[in-house]
Amino acid sequence: MPKMKTHSSAKKRFKVTGSGKVKRFQANTSHLMRNKSKRAKLAHRDSTLVCEADEKRVLRMLCKA
């Protein structure tokens, strides 16, 4: 059986934490920033975790599950 290939776009967007959870960056931060409040921009600055419903699928794309 051939090796599993990592999904190229997934490896650029997600990182697996030490505890095995999947970290991602938040959307709506790349353009049209003048229309967003300072509070909204500040809230989207940090990374967050992938929800449990999608975590299994993301791990499979990263060949970690």
C-alpha cells in the first residue's frame, strides 16, 4: 500500500498541539479591515482551536489520525 500524502493546503493552515488538538487561525483578517471595528480586529488576532466536529477530518488530512 502506498504512503499517505499530507493535504498541502491543510499543512499550511493547521498545526497540531502537544496535546493532540488542532490549532487554526481565524478568518476575516486579510482585507477590508477599515470596515471592521478595532475590537473585532483585536478579537481575530489570536489563533483558536478547531471544533471537535471537524477535528477528525483535519487530522486525517494531516495524516495524524
